[in-house]
Amino acid sequence: MSTTLQTKGLEGIVAAASSICYIDGDRGILAYRGYDIHDLADYSTFEETCYLLWYAKLPTRDELQDFRAQLAGERHLDEGIIRLLKEAPRTATPMEVLRTAVSALSFYDPDAQLVAKDHEANIRKAFRLTSQIAMIVAYFDRIRKGKDLPQPDRSLSHAGNFLLLLNGEKPSATAEKALDIALILHADHEFNASTFAARVTAATEADIHSAITSALGALKGPLHGGANEAVMRMLFKIDKQGGDPVEYVRTNYLSQKKKVSGFGHRVYHTEDPRATHLRQMSHDLGYSSGHQKWFEMSRQIEEFINREKKLNANVDFYSASTYTALGIDVDLFTPIFAVSRISGWAAHVIEQLDDNRLIRPRADYIGPHYPQRYVPMEGR
């Protein structure tokens, strides 16, 4: 047996060097390119955060204006992608459709035939993917509901345009700002499962569309994406039964030794810094929309879990009630994560390809001892 250091799930293992995202789980710090997530949430925009992730610096006013124009200019989908969305089976989930459509986007990308390591081509593809993923999520939701497909508005922010395409009308300033902050908070998170999957695929020198499709496949799993969906479904059940949130959680989760979604984190040993902002957003949106019960139920559950289990809410817990207050369906929560995280995925794929080495770890073999004697069929 090998004596090489290994941990289950690669916990604590440093897989590569990266200049994109810094996390200090003991102090509850998350930073992109050295900029604290609290400052970015308070003062930045999603577009500026994308620029920071892709170019490793904050833009000047003119650079940001050009960046926004280029991102807005990519708000279009080939008719073949629209047809794919319309022809998806009625049983298809938004994540299944998104994963498949993103793979198909490479058919229509003008840079598709360029080598995977072409840095400038990858930046151009990142612009397209960021705009197109948002359109796919919004358009598929409207198609499955039998609604028309609004034209993109290139004068709106990324968040504002997404809400326009999703709801068919321009969003309020409050809703647009709330989603913009949520997109910033979800933009990157170091070597999480989907990001690492993207880097492994990119390391083979596959194209960026393949890498992002790998990321979406990893995100689809309930241990990575979907936790905020589980939180909201729990809140819906509590509301439907008219029960006490604390007693419901005590009876249906803690007494049965079940994990409550939205609490605890593999990396953070204190409060997830993203949860700090989402808690406030859930409060503000809930009360401004008249749906404050979701926040109030969430707050009761959070205080109870914190007392009983000494666990803190993570990014998923309050994003559930935040998205619901924005009128977003539960099965769109994970696809909207991708609407944001494409910015970080793209940054990591580009970083991987700019200084590439095939990612090929080893396994700690624990099977039968070598050599095993081969027994002919008649002797078994």
C-alpha cells in the first residue's frame, strides 16, 4: 500500500496554484484576486467582477464600459439552440437542458476551431458563454411555460437583462440590484467540485465548451448544486402544514439525524461571508415584496440550528428565500448559480490553459494483494 498522503474527497489537499480566489475558512474570508467579497458586494457590479476575474485587475471607467458593451453584444442565441430548447422533452429539468445546450453552443461558436490554448479566443468565448448561459436559462423557463421570448435589452445590466428575459418586463431597481449582488457572491469559490471538473477537462486541452459542460455536470449533483432548492422545498412544506419551523426541523431532521440543507461548509469554520449579505437581501426583499414569511421562517431555523448544532448558515440557506422573493421558480436556483459561476469557471479554465499540465493524480490502491494467481475457468 502506498504511503503517499491522501484524504477522502481530497479534503485539505492542494491540487494546484491559482491567483483567482483566496479563502480563509477560519476567519471567514473570501476574496477574488485579493479583493474582499464584502467590498465587491457593497461597491462592485457583476460585470466589474467578471472583468476582475478574467483580467486580474479592476477596470478603468472606459475599460468597464467596453466590457459591458462586449458582454451585452453577445446577447443572442443561434436558432439551432432555440430549437433545441423548444424540442426538449417536457420531463427535462432546467439543469439537464442547460448542460446539453451549453455543449451544443460550440457548434455555433466562430472560434470553435481554434486551439484550446488560444488565450484571446478563450476570452471571447467567455463573453459569449456568460451572455448565452443567462439567455438559455431564462428562455427555457419561458418556453416550458408557453410564453413568448423577449428580445434582450443591451442597455440593461447583466442582472437586469436576465430578469427581463425571465419575467418579460424590466425589473425594479431593487430586484436588479439584489440579483446583481447574488451573482457577485456566487461568481467563484476556488477549487469546488464544478470548478475542479472544468480544470480537469481543460487540462486535456479540450475546448472551453467541453470544460464548462463538465462543470455543469458536476453542479447538477445534489451534493454541490441544489442545496438552496432543498431549503426552499423544506420551507414550502412547513408553510403548507402550518407548523412551527423549529419544531418541524427538530422532528423531521435532528431527531432523525438528517442533515439540514444550507448549514455547514467544507471550507468555512465560521460564518460563510456570502451568507452575511444574502441574509440581509432576504430580509430586505421579503419585506419589500410582502413575502417576509420566508425570511422569518429561515431566521428562526438558523437561530435554532446555531444553538443546537453550532452550525452556521452557508451561501445556500438565504439564497433560497432571496430567489423566491424575486419570483424565481425553485428548479431554476441551480441554473442561476451557473449564470453567475460561469465567470469563475471561465477564469479557471483560462488560467489552467495558460500554464497547462495534464491533471493526472494517483490512487492509493487498497485491492487484493499483488500478485493474485490466475485460476483457469474449470478450476473456479
